[in-house]
Amino acid sequence: MRFFRWVPLWLAGIALAVIGATFPLWRNVLRISSSDRPPVAPVSMAQCRDCHFQITRDYMAAAHWNTLFRGNAPKVLARFADQKTRIDPPGQEFAFHVHEGNLWIKTDAYPAPLPVDWVFGSGHHGQTSVSVSPPSAGPTVVLEHHVTLFADRAGLGLTLGHIGKIGEGMAAVGNELPPDPAFNCFKCHTTSVSRESGQIDFTRIQPGIDCARCHAQAAKHAAAAERGEFDTEHWSKLTPRASVHRCGECHRREENFSTRDLRPENLELVRFASVSLIQTACFIGQERLKAIPGANSRLDCMTCHDPHRQSETDPAFYNRKCLECHAPEQPGLHPCRKEAPTSNCIACHLPKVEVEPGIRFSDHWIRVHPATVP
């Protein structure tokens, strides 16, 4: 095990003896590609903006574009500066401060502050900071800090999956991620990242998800547009399952879990909507509805979520989406027998579920949720 540039040599020996096991929050991280060298996106968002100005302008405020920041980014400094909290147990204080234009994290259980190198997340749910080791001969070491800045809490809280995992030495600051899962974290939060002999190349990293990351035929489309031709790949031409699986490259697929884990009671799946959605009667039933003339049976992630914009938060928006299929005039589907069409479908069928204290996500199993039954 190697230690970070900020660890004095006399502390390294102590830390080696006391670092405990890390929580395997990464165990279901998708192996996106067997290659450590994904190609640099051939088409930039600036090129896309020439024809798709409104879409790209909206996208720059959306979560996918803002999913990774350096530790000196102005947004990071503004949000994290002077944030602090105490985690009980073990009664340990964590605090962030800005020093020489970079964010640092300090805990009273470790003698020295550590620099924050990267912050994961757009802030829509939360943002988690990490520290990484400097370039060396071995794999890049990533330390996921024990505290996250949550939107719902309007402050710091324990990082998801870290309950009971605060150790001693370096493990008092965060959990060390194994090389492959750590690299996959960066793969899902960047357009392009590569590594050599396990060492991540941060000099060429492209933070955030650019257009070409999701639009595989972006280069072909751009070349065709220059010739006045526009009949290239459209996401809507994918089958619903292929569409959800493409989102699942980062948001997870059912194949990343064992069969016994694919059940509504598994709270871990609440975070991975693409996994639970594909198991539901609504999703499976759309194959049957294809044979019914006039039936609106398309259901995938983009039925409700425009990936180019921030997700809607008004339940009325999603209620209207439900009624596009579950309405009296819709052939092949029965309207709700319990409530009027004007009722709040989402409150019953996709309620927010607490996966850990203070951390809530919408449950995408689309069923009568047990918590809503009197």
C-alpha cells in the first residue's frame, strides 16, 4: 500500500498498522469497458452547440455535465468552504477549509489536513470529495471521504455506505477504494479518462459527460450534417431495453447484481433506478402492448427524464407521465381503480425511500409501495 504525498514518513508506519477494512460500496460498480484507454471524444460540445444551441445551453446546467469537479473549482470552494459536522458515533468532527485556492478536509482524529483533489456529484443529491495519490509506479490510490455535502440536509452528513466504517489512521478520513472500482468511478463521471499500469492520467481527464459520451454516433452525425444529411443514429431508435441499458452503463444494469439482490426490498437498488425499472410490470408489459393499435407503450428512462436538463421535481409532472398510459382512453391499459386520475400517482407508486438516515431516493419499482398501504 502506498501513501499520499501529504503523509509524513513517520505517520506512514502508524497508518499501515491501523487502517481497517474499507466498506465495499464499490462492489457493484460496473466494469464499463475492458479497455483502460477509452478514446477521447472526437466531437466537442462546442461543435454540437453550432446546431443544437438550446439543448447544449440547457445541458450545461444539468447534472450529467456537472458530475465531477476539481478541488479548486470555484463552485466547490463556494459550497464546501467552512462546512463542518460531527459524526456520532464515533463523535468525530470533520471540517472543510480553503487554503491557497484549494479545498482541504480536516478531522480531529487525524493529525494533518488532506487536500481535496476531486468532488463527485452535481449537488442535486449530494457531493462527495476524494483525495488521490500523486503519480508513482503503482496504481492510483483514491480515498473516498467519510462525509458528503447533501442537498436535502443543507449540510454535511455521513457518506452513503460509510455507517460504522470510520477507522483509525488514514481510515479516519475516508475509505480507500481498490484500483479498478476507483478508476470506474472516474469513467462514469468523465467523458474521457485513461490509465497506464494502473496509474490514472489526470492530465488528460475530461470531467463531466460530454455529448459524445452518450451519443455514440456523434462524429458520424457531425460529418453528415456538414454534407446536409441528418439520417444518423437517434436514441429513440433503440429498443426500450437497449435504451435503459445504455443509461445503465453508469447507472447500473441488472447483470451487476445477483438474482437474489433483484428484489424491491433491497434498499441498495433504490439508488439504481435503471435496475429496478427494467424489472417492473410497467416495463415488461410494454412488449405486450406493441400489438395493440393506438397504445402508447414506450417506457424507458427518457419517458420521464430528459438527460439534457435537470430532472423535474414537481410530482405533477410525473403524474402526467403516468396518465399518458394509465388513462381511461388509453387502449390496453386499465386506469387506476383506487384513485381518480387527478390524484398523486407518484406518492403511492414511486415514493421517496430513505436508504440511510436522511438520504432519500425515488423508488422505481413502480408498484403499490408497502409504505403507502394503510
